[in-house]
Amino acid sequence: MHQTDTKPNILTHDEMVCIRDFAVLPMMLTIVENNLRQIESSTYSLKKLYIEATQSLMNLIHSDLVRTKKALKESNIKVWEDDRLDSAIHYLLHLPRI
């Protein structure tokens, strides 16, 4: 019998962080967008400042998401949303063979 050496797919710390960020950042962006809409319709005395700060935060989240997707692609790791049950979102993960 021929035995093949197969190594388990072990993720680095950075890859695990990218996978987590891939799931979390879009949710964060949605929350911040909802907050922006609430701020825009509010009567806060510092409304303009809050709007600018919120837009800056949205830009940072978007930049992080772009960087995360690029890092996953470079590592040949594919992550996609599989299922939504109640408030839980399930993701599928495809790792490259080593």
C-alpha cells in the first residue's frame, strides 16, 4: 500500500484574524450605517461632528474589509456565508491544500 504524507491545514494567527474580520466587519459597517441614519435625523447639538466621525469610521471599516479580502485571496482562503438562523450567521471555509 502506498501511504501519502498529508499535512493538516493549519491556519496562522493572521489568517484566523482575517477570517474573523471577514465575518465581523460587514456587521460593524451595517451597525455604523444605521447609527449614521439615526444621527442624521437627530437634533444633536454636535450633529455635524458626529456625522463626520461616523463617516470616517465607515471609511476605516471599509478599508479594513478590502485589506482583509485581499489577504484571504492571497492565501487562497475562501469564506462565504452559508446560512442565517435567527441571529446567527454560519460561514463556510475552504482552505488550500498544503
